[in-house]
Amino acid sequence: MFCELGKFNDNINLEILLSIFRSQEIKYYKSGENNSVLGIEIGSLGEVKLYVEKDKLDVAMKIVESWRKR
């Protein structure tokens, strides 16, 4: 089961965040994808919704907090 992690701007830094998730074996998907990491749906504001596994949500939120402080 996946939970929404939040909205993110679609930019190169998002790919850095997603690579951290992959290295931590956190499964995720972005809005507009069917559980894959190949395509991306960009909203009218250029935002992407990220979803992560429910049991990894706390870990993912901590990663995002430290990532945003950079």
C-alpha cells in the first residue's frame, strides 16, 4: 500500500531525491505513473505528487526533510 508523501517541483533535484529512495530500497511512484519510474505527469504548476510505501513513510519523510535543508 502506498501513501502520498507530498508535492514536489519537477526538476533535477527531484531525481537526486529519488536516487536516495532507490538506494534505501524505498519503493515509490510519481503521479501519472502506474507504479513505474519511467514516465512523469506534470501538473499545471509543474508539481509532481510522490507516493511511497506506507511502512517506509516515516523514513522517506526524514530523507525529504534533510534533502530540503540543502
